[in-house]
Amino acid sequence: MELMSLVALTCQKRVLESLVDEMTDLLAVDRQASVVLYGLTRKEKDGFILLGWHTNHIPGEFLRKLQTDEDVYDFAVFDPPYRWTLSDVARTIERKEPNEHDEPRR
């Protein structure tokens, strides 16, 4: 399934898992979006979540929720230069070479 729009957000490390669970439950209702990827940033070790929409419209209500959610540091909305599929994202992640700054994969 193609990803039409993406939302990247950052949060505190301590709330990452609960925020992923919350987003997964929230997005499962209409199945128009899903959690594509989540983890920790390299430099500050903040949490990040990448959400993918299968439509080209992200509901304003959802964006307002992100804007007011105290657990969300910041977020960005963008359209990929071409339509990514979940397989494209997975292949990109698999090709990443680990370096000395990476934490071990779980």
C-alpha cells in the first residue's frame, strides 16, 4: 500500500512506547494511516515516530491533537518525492549500515 503523506514527530524517550501504542490504537480506527517506524534519535536520544497516511489528506483534528499534546515535542508533515510503500521503507532500513554510535537492535 502506498504512503501518500508522512508525519514525523519527536517526544521524550520515557513516553515513546506509550505514545506509539496510543497512535497505533488511534490510527487503527479508520485504517487510513499507520505507524511506519519509531525509535530514538542519534544525538539527543529523543523518541521519534514516523506515521504514514494512505490518503493525501491528514485530518486537521489529528494535527491539532499533535499541536496540543504535551508529550509531543514537535512534528513535521511532508509528502515524499514519490510514493513510498511500506516495503520501500523496510528495504531502506535494512540497508542502513550500523556504526559505533548506534544502539544494538532489539
